[in-house]
Amino acid sequence: MSEAVQDMYNALIDVGFTQNQIDEMDIVYHLKLLAQRKKEKDKDEVVYIDQVLG
């Protein structure tokens, strides 16, 4: 498993998700939502997936 995926799992666990919930979620949709939220904060800044994952 890549380090970025591990970081994402750890971040989700830190905010209260369980391992089963993470495994069952539509992770691509989740990443799109995070990217959209980041983009709205920084309207003029280009956002890449690595920036969203933290």
C-alpha cells in the first residue's frame, strides 16, 4: 500500500471512521469532495491530489 493511501486511512481513522467504513466508502468520490473543498478555499490555486491528502 502506498504511503499516500496509508496517510489517507490514518487521517480518516483520526476523525472517527472505522476500518470497515473506510473499506466500504467510495474513495474516489471522497477524494473528489476533498479536492472540491480545497479548491473552494483557494479559488485561484491549482489543486493536486497530493495536496488534498495532506
